[in-house]
Amino acid sequence: MSQLPADLDQAIVDLKKERNAVLLAHYYQDGDIQDLADHLGDSLQLAQAAKKTDADVILFAGVHFMAETAKILNPDRIVVVPDMAAGCSLADGCPGDRFRAWRAKYPDAVSISYINCNAEVKAASDYICTSSNAEKIVRAVPEDKEILFAPDKNLGRWLMQKTGRKMRLWQGSCVVHETFSEKKLIQLKERYPKAKVIAHPECEAPILALADFIGSTTALLKYTISDEGQQYIVLTEDGILHQMKKASPAKDFISGPPQASCACNECPFMRLNTLEKVYLALRDLEPRIEMDPQLREAARIPIERMLALS
């Protein structure tokens, strides 16, 4: 690796201008990457930003399935990522061949897949959803249609409670959101009796039962801004705390407690991306997301359906 510039932030700003590049970053990235982003958001917001951009180059600081979505929506643009190994436990746990076999068992059902899946699964789905719009998309399916929901069982179970719709659930989960400890959360609530518990719907049911508010990453952020409370126990990936603290510096934000004594509420895949890798991706325009045109086109259809409903 050649020597890196002394001022990485400025070098990235200069390269973005030189390349006519846009930096899309998820809330779960390190704060230094978030602060350089042209568009910062959750999966839905970033998909919408990718759809609208007129940049020549899209640098996606997130995980692989998010960059794939950007490429699906922008086949003629260069899409690069800081680290190709930044994957997702939900996507890894739902391979395309197994998903297609599962779907084939229920040929008359409508398939809704959470955006945390690979392009093969998207291509075999009727609709894609994010945690921001999942309820709306479930409610858009006619009542007489059976629904298959993949790959997150916890989000699916929460949607069943919210909508009253029975669904067949793929048995997948997120390594971050399943790590929170119910026992430790109860202890934390006793320690901070005025703190409100806010949780992402990918968390397990016993955790959600203790929450004062449940919502997507963006919904959690907006709640902490508008709510009158002063203290929050946050049960999602720790990266969002950076924006919560910036938006409400007088408020107190407490990381949700994992079962083990580790930083398990930091996504190991998201944290593969670093400022140095962002710079190198822009400099070298590598690693690039490349896709088979037929797969890309098949995956585009359910994504466009999602965007139309959002």
C-alpha cells in the first residue's frame, strides 16, 4: 500500500470532486465516515439517494447488499465499496438456492424480503422492504394472499403483531440485534429508572417487550430528537449514537447491553470499513460491484416496487 495522505478527510473531499463521486454512508459506520457522507441514512434512505444521484461514481460505505442495491438501481455507474468483505449475517443465512426452494413450496404466496439479503434473493422476491417501510408493504398485500417473509424472523414476528397478518417466516436473525440481554436490560432499567428504552425491530421479542419505542434506525433517531425525555437506552448498532449525540448533545444515550462482555452491539461487518479504505476506494475505484445483467434486472423489479410504495 502506498503512503496515505496526512489529511485523509481533505483528500477524500478532493477525490470526490475529482471523480464526481457521491459518498453514501449508513448510520452504523464509524463517526468519521458518517461526517464525510454526502448522504447519511438507513437502508431505505440510501436506496432512495442511490436512485436519485447523478454522480459518476457511488462509494457505498455500508455492507455488500446495500452496494448491490445501488448498482441494481444504477447499472451504468461505477459503484465501489471500502471493503468487499463487509457482508451481513442475515444475507449470509439466506442463500439464493435455499430461498428459491422455500418459495417453490408456496407458489401462490407473495414473497416480501427484507433488504438485508443478496441479489439472488431479491430477484426471486415480489417485494423488498426495509424496517422503515415494512409495515406499509405488508399492509399493501391483499388479505387473501399468504405472505412469505425473509430473512429476519424477529422483524417478521414484530410485523405480524403490528399488522395482524400471519406470515411464514424464514428463520434468520442479525448477529448484532440478537445479542442484547434481557436480564442485563432489566438491570440497566433499574439503574437508570428515567431512561426510555428504544429498540430496532430486529431485536428479539423479550427485548421488544421492554421497549418504550420500537422503530427503524431513522425512526429511533427522530424519536430521540422530538421526545421530551433526557435519557435513552438504545438497542441497535452503536453507530447511530454518533448522530443522536450530535442532534441532542444535552441528552444521555446508553448502549444496549449485550449478553457477553464485548462490543457485540457493533456490527463486525460495518466496522470493516475505515477512513483509509474509503480513500483507497475513491483513489483506485476498487473494489467494484459488478453484477450479471439478467440478475440485476430481475432484482430491480421488487426494489422499484418498494420505492414506489415508499
